Amino acid sequence: MTIWTPNLRDREGPLYRVIADALGADIEEGRLAPGTRLPTHRELAEKVGVTVGTVTRAYAEAERRGLIGGEVGRGTFVRHRDTPRHLPSPAPAEGDDALVELGLNWPATPPKDPASAAFAKTLDAMQRSPRVAELLEYAPHLGHLAHREAGAEWMSRFGLDVSPARVMVCSGGQHAMEVALNVLTRPGDTVLCEALTYPGLKVLASRLHLRLQGVAMDAQGLLPEALETACRSGAKVLFCLPNLQNPTGAVMSEERRRRIAAVARKHGLSVVEDDAYGLLLDKRPPPLCALLPESGWFIAGVSKLLAPGLRIGYLAAPEGPGTERLAEEAALASRMTPALTAELAARWVNDGTADELVTRRRREARERLELAKEILGDRLRRTPANHITYHLWLELPGGFRAEPFTSQARRRGVSVTPAEVFSVGPATAPAAVRLCLGAPRTRAALEKGLQRLKDTLEGGPEPLASIV
């Protein structure tokens, strides 16, 4: 922990803002490096001669500006520049020397992607439908019944049997997460999650003023014993991805899911289960929510499996009065999800187009995965056997650290995401990066990026003095 003391001279305004301004200046001028642990609220209050409440407001203001972040059991830290305050944007993708984007977890959409033809065909049918005028009007908060029925049908592909009455049509998985967490939490609450988690959850937790507490993992995801211990914090919500966990790619076995469900039931945990990638698996264990019908909130993705621009997702509330709160929150959040895109998604689910597109996505993902294995070889030994996936967890060889490696790879023309972006909790982030295979439009571009990544690994770590 640093012994940092802010210089408050010649600064005007409320004390809490003056402290936040001094903190920002020291970060900007390099006196506080990314990852620096700051004094506790009480320690800084004593140094500066202010109340603990003033320091609390100052840290909250600095966090609002994206300068620092705090996590349960870990303290308050200067943010790394790569830590997602907002969801990332793609790198430019033109020219032989352009940066190859392997950092964003997109489904592969190669030229002449079959979704484009399906989209044109469905739009043509929709414009001749007698219901087209209805799609331009306000829809019920949870979505039209026909669209919720399609959502329930889509969820059955993931192994969840749910009534349409419990389904909400959302504007993608991120929106579904926001609605679920708004229903289940209040500002200041603690949410449990995997120790390495989806960055969108970290962004959302920051905006909702929630504290994340990471739970230890192994090759199957969450450890039941670690979850049992974490429940002692009093947290009442768990967010997790049991299928092709983002970022590690872990797949939770059925036996592990039953143990996790038992812990959740024992401690009264509500479980928000995000299944963005489940249909890529040949064999899917039952969803956690199928084992926890009384407390499971299930998110069934569409964008990652059909078309990324189709911002539709489905959220299922647990059995009981959950849908009343769901409708209330939906009305407050966005009034409704646009019925036009919900209609398109529903038609694809009902006429078989969705199943055909999933088959195509799986085929493209499999071929890209084989290309990655061919180029990177044994470096991908942690890749789950026989699993098709869009993203890989690359453990770096000795001497490399994740963030310097990411910078080094970027200078060689390839973008990946360091472990620090996903890390939650007191443990040091592992020397690893997430590698995504879908963002390059062509396999030739993917091959170029993978080769650049291989060259970076073979070149070894650069001397620290040369890393900017």
C-alpha cells in the first residue's frame, strides 16, 4: 500500500473534490502508477486532517471519474488503463499493418455471412405481414406474448423448461443483466462472481454502485467450498457463466452444478446465470437455473449465436412473484425492447433459421479453433478438449506478465486482453490473456494475428525499461 498524501495547496472547491482532483493529477503525472493500492479511508483522513466521510466522498468521486476502483477484500486501487470503465471498441482493421483484433469476444461473421441473407428474407416477409403496424406501436413492458413464447422456446434449446409468463424480451444480454441486478440488489450490496469474470459485469457493478466479490475457480469454474466461504459475507446474489466461462472457457460439470446449487439453496442465494455460448457445446449439462427453479434468473443469449447486431436476449425470472418486479424494472429501464427486432428473432426461432445459423456459427468457430491450435500448438494446452469456443485462455510462459505482454503484442500488431481486466478480489491476476477468434472478418486476418501472437511469445519478454 502506498503512503500517498495528496497535495491540496492552491486547489479550490469542496474538500472531497479537491482530494479527487489531487489524486487525478498525481495519476496523470505518473506519481501514482496503475495498480497502486491507496490508503484506507481512515488512514487518509488522519493524514489529511479531514473526516472519514470526506475521504469516502473523495474516493467515490474518483471512482466516478474512472480513476480508481475498489473490490471486496482487496482495497482501493488506481485503475489500469485497460480496465474497462466502458465496454471496449474494436481496433481498426484495414491495411497489411493494421492491428489485428483478437481482444473482443465476437462471433465470427465472415464475408457473405448467412445471417445477412436470412435477414433480408425475413424482412421481406415481415413487411407483408398484417401485424406490421402493431410492431411500430408501444409493446408491453416484458414484450409481446408471441415474442416471449419464442424466448421460452429458445431457452428450451439450452435445457431450461420455462413458461412464457416468466420471460422478458431484452435488448441483448447486457440489458438482461442490468434488469436482473436492478431487481435483486440495492446500491452498496455485494454480488458474488467468478474470480475472473466478464468485464461487462464490472462495468455494470460500477454504475449500479455494487461491490463484486470474486470466488475462487478451477478448471470447471466456481469451487463449491469457496462459494460456501464467500456466502459468509452476507451476499445474496451470485452471477456466473457455467458454460464456456468468459474469460477462461471453463465448463462446469453436472456434478459441480449440483453442488453449487446446494450451496446457493442453503444460503438463500439468487443466481443470475448467463448462457451466452451454451449452444456451441455438443453436450450441455442442465442449467443451474433448472436446479434452482425458485431462485434462478436465466439469460439466454441471441447475439453471440445468431447475429451480433440482433440486440435481443431473453431473461427468465424464477418461479413465484419475480415477474411483477421484472415488469416494473423493465418499465423504468427502457419502457420496452423494440418489437421489430424481437419479431425478427422470434421468426428465426420458430422457422428453424436460428438453428441453421447456430450450426453455421459452430462450423466457423470449429475451423478457427483448429487454426489457432495449429499455429499456437501446446501453448493452448488448457483449452477444454472437444469444446467449440470463441475465446481461449492463454497462460503465458515464465517471465511474462499479462499487461506488459499485451502491450508488447500490440506493438507487434495484435490486440489481446490481459487477465487484469477480468480479475476480481484480493488475488493477484494470473499471467494470462484472453484470446478471441471471432473478431477478424476473414481466416486470413485471423491467421496473421495468431502468427503475430506466436512471434511475440517466441521473442520472450521485453526488458521492463523498454515497456511504456
